[in-house]
Amino acid sequence: MKNKTSVLGLAAVTLALALTLGAARPAQARLIDLYAGATAGGFGGWGSTPNTPDFFDKTHGGAFGFDLGMKLLIFDLSASFLQAFNGSGTSGTLIQFLLGTEVDVPLGQTKLPDGQPQSVLKPEIAGGFGFGTPGPVSPPLTDSQLSAKGIVGNATLGYEYFLNPFVGIGATGTFGYHYFFGGDVINGSDAQSHSSGYQLIGLGTVTFHLGY
């Protein structure tokens, strides 16, 4: 309960900061933004459920992947895929489907020809479903490939610099909470069929935008 309260508190503080920044300097975001991008960086995490290994205990490190989604005003619906790798090659994957609220905060006075700001700070709070696999995905994804599935909540701070109205490069940092079912169970009757904990994700991004 204490951990959940801490996460809710962090989410509230981040959302308040986002709203404050947005009020201090009105955003000039697209009304509708369809986007798809490539990502690279890394992720990791830890569990807080006794006697139960967490998904992030086995799957962490460098990663690459993609995300895609649709944003309407400040509401963002997205899907993301991250393939982790280690010294032996590719390992597990992390897949997330999220609905969140993102406020675009312009930085500086420089604008693109269409009037959009060239540099944007992007705080976001999002929640949804997460899925983990112990190895690379063999499409189509089935339950037999999953080692964990459940709910996730993320607080993300991003930055994007637009090369033109359609292409932006940037970076994101995420702190989140997860509650996953279906993980490995160990050590007899005291073990649980779920694991909960926290995750950290840091990514560089190249994103293609289509909208108005």
C-alpha cells in the first residue's frame, strides 16, 4: 500500500507540473497527431513482491524498438515494443499499450514554417497494459510466449526537436509501476502468482508525424 501511494503521489506531482508548465506557456500542439517512430536505449526494473521473481529481474539492459500512436489534443493512445539484447544477442521483449495525458510545452521562440514550435518538452502520465516475453517474439504473439502480463503506470518526461514538420528527434525518460501476472513462482507455498515493482526506461527517438 505504501508503494502504491508513493506511485500515485509521484503521478500527481508530475501531472501538476505538466499543467503548471502548460498554463505558464500555452502549448501550440497539433489538434490531431498520428505518429510512428524508432527507439533505442535501455530499460530495467525491480520487483517488490516477496519470494517471486520479477519480469525485469531477467529482462533488462540495452534495447531497441518502435512506438506508434495517435494523439488528440492532450490525449495520447500509444503502443510500444522494446527488444532487449545482451552479450549473446536478443533476449526478452517489453510490449505496452497505453492511454495517457501529454502536454506539449514549447521551448524557445523558433517555429517551423507551419507555425509549430521547433523544440518541445513533453511531460506525460499514462497507464494501460504491459506484456513481457523471455525471448524474441515469434509472430503472432500468443499466451504461450508470455512470461508476464498485467497493468503498468508510467510518468515520462520527453524532449523533441523537429527537423521539419514531419520528423523529430529526441529523448524520453520514464519511471513507472507494474503489476504483472504469470511470472515464475518459486519456493513453495509462500510464493505468489504475481509480481509488482518499478521500471525505468531511457530512450532516444526518431519520430515521424502526420497531422494538423
